[in-house]
Amino acid sequence: MPAQPLQLDLPKVIGHRGAKSHAPENTLASVQLAHAQGARWVEVDVKLTADGVPVLMHDDRVDRTTDGHGAVRDMTLGEIRRLDAGRWFSEAYAGERVPTLEEFLDLAAGLGLGINLEIKPCAGRERETAEAALELARRHWPAGLPVLVSSFAVPSLEAAMAAAPDWPRGYLMDEEAPDWRGTADRLAAATINVNARRQTAESVAAYRATGRPVLCYTVNDPARARVLFGWGVAGVFTDAPLEMLAGLGG
Ligand code: G3P
Ligand code: MG
């Protein structure tokens, strides 16, 4: 299948896990701050609790980003909600909770943000994570606001394609997959989302030659962003929307 026709007005700057440099990642406070700093879109990571509830979390374990210990896949929503997801970052954020996807969607919609839901499944839960996230998001996300669903996990993108065929998908890669063109076509991917550090003018040109906009993670230096834009990259994920937008001149 060719590239999905993209209706999205992609921004040049997307807040990565909210505003990860300035607030605890993947929290509501981080999303609010990214918006306050001028980001029009935010990216968040979505995982499933033991009882199947989609929450915002990057790692397989809660240890790095909360005051708790354990694997997300083994913890119920109730257990995860008791954790503090802000104090590890700074005392100013003490009391922040791990948000449910539903809470995030309500906040982002209220702020009028575009969103990139990165499906970040624990191993073995690739399909069910995408299915649960999309079942919820289809009910909660307003029709007029932009959404992009991405994943490194091809089975998650396949499940997203079945659950929400009309929602654009971003094919995420770190190392370039040998058959990335075929996979992007099969998934009818709308965008190619790649590691900025691995890119060259040639790699970006090859992705763009398939008709797909290219998004790059994670770029915190405006000078590097300018180089990427010069190669035709459409947008960058940044931990620091304020500095990036200022460095790019608004
Ligand atoms: O979606 C872009 C980027 O977030 C992918 O990498 O590990 O930060 O989720 P990671
Ligand atoms: Mg991510």
C-alpha cells in the first residue's frame, strides 16, 4: 500500500514526553508545560498495566520515573496510581501521578494540542497495548484534533491499522530496518519517525522519496534541528520546546 495521504499539518516542534527537560516525563504537568512553552503537539509513551489500563510510561519498570519498584506489566492501575511520579525529578513536582491515557487525552484535547501516541508495549503485549489504547482513544479524542499513532513494534502498528485504519501511523525506527520500505508500505505508514543521530542528507532523502514526511527524535539543539530541516525533515521531537522554539525563531 502506498503512503497514507496525510491530512496532518505536522508541526516543526513536538514536545517529547511533554517537556521532558523541564518537568517529569509523561506526566500531565509535563504536557501542560509543553503547551505553555508553545508546543502545538506532544508525544507520549503508552503502556498497559497488569489489569489492562493504558497509562503513560516509557520504561518497562516504574523505578526510574517514580518512587516505586516493579514492572508495569505486573502492577495494577491501583498500585501504579499510589506512586509519586514527580518527586524524583524535583520537589516542585511532588504528588504528580502516572496519568492514565484517558486523563492525558482529556487534558490534551482541552488544550487543543495535537498528539503523537507512541505505543510502547511490554514484550508480548504488542497487539493488546495498541488495541486497548486505540479503543479508548477512539472514544475520547475529538475528531477535529490531530493524532498520529506510532510504534517501534510492527505488531502494534498492525493492530493500530486494524483498530483505527483512518488514523495516521508513524513507523518508528532506531536502526534502519532492512525492509523498511516494504514495511512502511504494508502498514500504510503516513510518516517515518527516526533517530536524529543516525540521519544523513541521503537517508532523509530516501525516506522522503517514498512520499512520507520524516520526523526525528530527539533533538535538543536548534542548530542540529536546522540542519535536519535543511535536509527536508518535517519536524523534531524535543525535550525542551521553549529553547527549541526560541532557537528556531518562534
Ligand atoms: O516517538 C519518538 C521517541 O519518543 C522514540 O523514542 O525511546 O524516546 O520513546 P523513545
Ligand atoms: Mg516515545
